[in-house]
Amino acid sequence: MSYPYVFIVAVATALLLTPVIRKFALASGALSHPGARSVHTKPTPHMGGLAIYLAFFVAVVWAFGVGNRTTWGILLGGLVILVVGIIDDCISLSPRLKLAGQVLAALILVAFGIRIDLITNPLNGGMLPLGWLAVPLTLLWVVAMTNILNLIDGLDGLAAGIAAIAAMRRHGRQR
């Protein structure tokens, strides 16, 4: 499967779904009202993450199918993050509950065999196996990246743009 086609499917799906989800958010009252931490001057619909997740879901299933353990782990872990985010938008979850949801998503990835097993040695470019540190490092990385993207999501499209740029980074080494 060619990655540019997967990207095109994801972008096209997001473009088609975003207006639909925006209308749904407006109709259901899922709005962010202007406040001290907001740059918006008028109420703004929540649930943009739903369009992004659904576009990601469609592209991943189209490209890889659902018969793959890794695919299921990524889709389920992402679903947990999505649900936690939507609930937080609606009722403002405590930081502990948000953290618990993020850890649960990371644990789902690990349970499906998705781990950071190797890191690049900055001194010689070789690979360093992590051994037993793979699981805690994976948990830390998933929770940290989730929070980093969440913290920079103050402007419309900023987190999505940065995530897209990061996703385009191509691996220099083939496995």
C-alpha cells in the first residue's frame, strides 16, 4: 500500500466528515465558550477530534484491514483517547481521570504488542535494545505525547498540523 494514497484517503475523509461533525456539535450544544485560556471570541464547536479519528480509522482499515493485531491495538488505544477527550469536552474531567484514560490507552497498545523496543544510540547511530524498560518507556511516551499535543491545541488546527508534520517524518532505516 502506498502511503501517499493512505494520506489522501485520510485527508479526503476528514474534509468530508468535519462539516458533518461540526453541525452535530452545534446542534447538540457541544461548544467551547470564550474564556481566559481561549483565543476564541465566540463559541466554537468541540469534537474536531472525532472527525480526525474517523478519518484515521477509515484510512487505516482501508490500508491494512482489521485482521492485524497491531491495527486493532492502535484503533482501540486511539478510541480510548477519543472518548476521554469527548467526555472531557462535555463535563471537564479531573486531571487524574484524564491521566487514567491516557494510561489505559497506552496499556492497550502494550497489550497488543506495540512497544518501543529499540532507541537510537546518539553516539554511533546504532540501536539500543530497551529490554524490560520497553513497557514503562512506551507508557511514558504515549502519555507525554498525548499531553504535549493537548497543551498546544489552543489555536484551531495547531495540534493537527504539528501531528501531521510529525507523521510525515520518514524513517531513515528499514526494519
